[in-house]
Amino acid sequence: MKNIEEMTFEELVDFAKHTDDSIAQAEEAVKAGQELLNLMQEQKAKIAAKLLVMVKERNIKDEKVNDLFVTYFSKEDITWLDDAGLLKKLQENGANEFIKVVTKTTTSIDKNALKKAFKTNEALKESYKNFYGTKLTEYVAVTTEENHSKMLEHIEEGYKK
């Protein structure tokens, strides 16, 4: 193909039309690809939901199926219900290690420190039970044997920290 600078007027006109057509085709391909991706993502979400139900029904934690591993994960996390009430209660109890002062005029809860303390101090957790709830996150991972081994190593490393 010639350099654009070397093309005649007629060649540039043809090339401009060809370029416009190519752009239109590429845009259509991108649109079709995005529609397919959206459809596949919806299908993946449905599959994951169905797998989660089936894994829970069968009480599967980690099982090899054909050449793949199916692993069930769940994590319960704290969700805060009443920030203002919790802050007041923390202040009343002198629990300053769970309070952070962002500016001289704003005081807020250090939720990460409080969550961490809840994990090791049941009495502390109980004393603030009116100010938090829990949420359970569950999912299933389907992986190859190689990726399953890597995942288990990663999880083990996380527990050691």
C-alpha cells in the first residue's frame, strides 16, 4: 500500500471510503462482541447462582469434578447499622482506640480497628451488638487442578500472616 502522502486525489477518495467502511465494520463487530459478552456474563451469573445452591445442598467444600475443582467459600462480615449511636457509645465507654479524629471538628469511628478487635474480644463485640449486623458472602470457584493448588497455597499464606 502506498503512503498517504504519495496517493493521488482519486486514490485518497477511494481509500477514505474504504476506511469509513472498515470503521463501520469494526464498530459492528465491537457491538456484537459486547452483546455476546453481556449475554455470557448474565449466563455466568446464573450458573454461579445455581452452582452455589447445588454445592450447599450437597454440602461440598472442596471437590474434584472431572478434571476441575469446585470450592465453596463463605465469609461473614460486619455491616454497620448506626454510626452516630456507635460513636456516642464508644465515646461514653472511653474506647478511644476505635475513634479517629479526621479534623479538629470531625470525629469518626475507626471501623477497621473495631472489626479487628471484635475478632479477638467477644465481650467487646457483644457490648456493641446494637450497632452492627453481619452479612454473609458466599461463592463457588471452579478451577483447574493447577489453579486450585495455587489458590490453596495463596489461602494458606493468608492464614499465616
